[in-house]
Amino acid sequence: MNGTEIVDIRRGQDIEAESLRIIESEAPEPRAYAGDQWRIVRRMIHTTADFGLLDLVRFHPLAVEAGRRALAAGCTLVTDTEMARAGIPDRRMNALACTVRCLMRDPEVLALSEAQGCTRARAAVDFAVERINPPRGPAVWVIGNAPTALLRLLEHVDAGRAEPALIIGMPVGFVNASESKALLLAQSKIPYIAIEGRKGGSALAASAVNALAELVLHAE
């Protein structure tokens, strides 16, 4: 096939193991990440085949510890897209007694969006902060698409209305995506895992959650 060498690997777990081996071999050293941070970034690279993430992923100093603690406690996670919610499999969340919710299709959120003349993502943040237990908002926010969701969440944090255990802030795009993440990185109150600049997306945000979940489920 035009000199292309096909690797004969058929089982899913073997394909994943080989993918991680390739990432390890091709990611230049020294790396900016080590230990659990590297395991998270490696999972994000595995999801996208984008080695550019080696220069873009940012961690609050307490992010990994906060994320592991929240997941181990059976937290609620709120995503800004159904794609991100679908990317966090029940087999992991059920094992941790965690709940994943996306409110973008909730009728009350749709009504709130209409009444306020704002995006559903922004309205969903308002709804979640006010309605979802634990008090003062969900423990982990997973934002991979909507800058308006991240900006609104940061407004609630600044006002003392929300105090998440962790924000996974990875909205993608050209309008306020980079700017919203810059605001997240500029604050130090709430632990975060973020991607600097325009890159991001629901798949990346979900992959960070999955990597954290694996750290908890396979803790030594």
C-alpha cells in the first residue's frame, strides 16, 4: 500500500496501548508536564493526535488533587454540550458514583435563554448555579465549547455565588474563546485545567475528565 506499513493490532485495548507508546516516543523531552499532569495531557493528545497541546495545556497547582478528590467523593459534573457528556462514559462515572449533566436541552433553560436574550450556554450556567446540588453549584464544570458559559461561570465565581472544586475550561473558537480562558488563568481561587488560545473542544474537555477518573479508579 504505497510503502505504508499497517500494524496488525485488532483489540481495542492493544490499539490504545500502542497509541500511548507512540505518544511517549514522539513527545520531546524534557516535557513541561510530569506525573499525573503528563497522564492527563497524554490522554488529550491521544484524543486529538495534536502534539501542539504540549505547549498549551495549563494546570492550576491544585487542579489534579482537586479533581481527584471531587471525583472520589462522587461529585456532580456539568458539561456545556451533549457531546462532552457523551464523551464521559457511564462505566467510569458509575464506578465513582458521579453524575454528569448537560442542561442545554432543559425546557427551563430554553425559556430562561429566551427571556434573557442570551445563549443557552449562559442560561444553563445560571440554572445550574441556582438549582443543582451541592449548594453553590456543581463540583466540577466541564466547558469545551461555549466561551459564554465560561465567562458567566467566572462572573458567578467572582460574585461568590459559585465555588466549584474544578473548572475544566477548554472552549474552542474565535470569538471570546481565548479571552475567556485568559480570564480563567488569571484567577487563582478555583483550580482549573485549561488550554491556552483558540484550541479546545468537547472531546478534549471530556478526555481530561476521563484521565482524572482513571487516576482515581487505578490509584495505587
